[in-house]
Amino acid sequence: SLYFVFQISRSAELAKPLCIGKLRVLGRKIDGLDEQRGGPALCSALGWLQNECDTFIYNCFTLSMPVIVGSDIGNAPHEGFWGLPSASVDWCEENYRVHSVIAEFWNTLSNAAFVVLCLYGILGFGKQLENQHVRWSVVASFVGLLIVGIGSMAFHGTLLWQSQLLDELPMIYASCAFIYTHTYTAVHEKYGLWIPISLAAYATLVTAIYVTTWNFDFFTASYTIMVLYLVYAEFNHISQEQFFGYRSEIVLLFTISFSTYGIGVIFWVLDNNFCTSLKSLRGNWPTPLAPFLQFHALWHVFTALGTYTSIVLSALVRCVELGEKVTVHWECSILANVIKIDKQQ
């Protein structure tokens, strides 16, 4: 019960400064509640809170729900190096369990997958692309994904609301870049600047609504719409006649991108819905194996690989559309791939 009230108080203090004073009084009212009196006293405290702050506090309660649903309610808020978590969601990994400075150690460390793959993409095959427009669009996509990885490190390392924005908003902006690279050459002549203008408007609208409402479900829905469109755009390349000469390569890249990202989504869902069971399993597993049950960390690894492969696919498609002679070169089997341009003789 006290954990629920803490989340309400925390959300209100961040989102509705006018309620700070009332929330402090509420904290004093529920301070020292024992387990037997917790239920009735909590009802009384919440009733007082709603009467005092009216609609503001009702909104705060609504906004606090993603925090409660997205985390394990058995986790009491823990004040670590960065203070009490202020993000709208606290994931299943135990806070400050591994390191006193890093809130979620494995969730933070796993973002290294984004950094490594993006740097490889930028410094590796990205600079080998002969067409300057394709090269810069690919590099821009990798830079966007790199920013997402760094922002996610900051978010999971601190669990602060400000760093959460550094993780989630770049996911929207980078997805806009990915959609642009998958659609620009195919529809540019027909739609002109409407594609970048529409993407910019969508990103602006999502940003404005999200920072105003602090509704994690809204962000999730907004991001999911973009991912589903990317899946459709990638799959659509397979049936287009101009790509028949590269159909096997496109099918393979799409399969790897779709399957690895899909596996990551499964880990994300399991981490959100079976947190208590996962924690129990981690406690029973040998210490070296326990990190493999950090499913949100695995979501990072698999989605990093899936998104990387999607960028490679977009580069292949754009080169073919522009009449470039290309081949797909694989390194480390499924783990990495590059596109090399055969120079014209």
C-alpha cells in the first residue's frame, strides 16, 4: 500500500508542482503505518489527497500506473546513488544490486550491443558505400540508433525521468529516420517533401503529448505503430519486381531482422508480466547464469541486432533502386553483415 502511495506522490511531485506541499502532508499522514492499519489508513489518506488536490492528483494517479504495472510491486523504492527513481517505469532488474552507482547494471550494460553494432556500421560498411546520398542516410540511421543506446544506458543507469526521455524520445526520432530510408527513393517523386514533413509532424506530436501526459502506454503505442509500418515496408520490398535479382538477400535480411526483433519483444513481454517468477528463478540459479534471466537486457541485445539488420536492408534496397551494383557480405555469420559496392569497371 505504501508503495502505491509513493508512486502517486512521486509522479505528482514531478508532473504537478502545485501539489508538492499537499503530498508532503500526505507523507506525514501515512508515515509509520503498520501492516494491520495500512489498508484503512491508506483509503483515508487517498480520500484526503483527492479532496485536496482534486483533478491534479487524479491525473497523477493515472500517470503513476505504468510505474506500478511495469515493475514488480514487491520492490520497495530504493534510494541509491542517483536518488529515488523518478522514471515512469521501473524494470524487473533489482536496483543497485550489482553496482552502487548503476541502478540497473545488466540493463545498462546490455546497451553496449547498440554502441558496438552502430560503430561497426558507421566505420565499417557505411563508409564503403559509393553513393553519397545512400552513405549519409545509412550513417544517419546508425547515429540515431547509437543515440538510442546511449540514452538507454543513461535511463537504466539512473532511473531518472530526464534520462528516460533521452532513451524513449530518440526511439521515436530514430524510427522516423528508418522509415525515411525505407520509403524515400520509392515514393519521393510521387509525394515530394510530404514524407519528411509528415514524419517530423508525427515526432513533434508524440513528443508534445508524451512530455505533457507522462503516459507510458501512449509512448508504447506510438512506437509500436512505427515498428509495424517498418515491418510492412520491409516485407513489401520482397514482392517488388525491381528487387527480384536480390530477392534471396532481401528475404534473408528481412527474416533475420524480423525474427531477432520479435524475439526481443517476447523477452520484453515476459520481463513485464512474469517479474516475480523471474526474480525467484534468478535467486535459485548459479550466479554466473543469473544474468541470462535478465530478459529486458536480452531485449536490448536482440533488438539491437534486428534494427542493425533492418538498416542494412534499407541500404541494399536503396542501392538497387539507384542502379548500384552491390553484394551482401557476411561476417561472423548472423552477428554482423555489411554491404560492399562493386566498383564499376
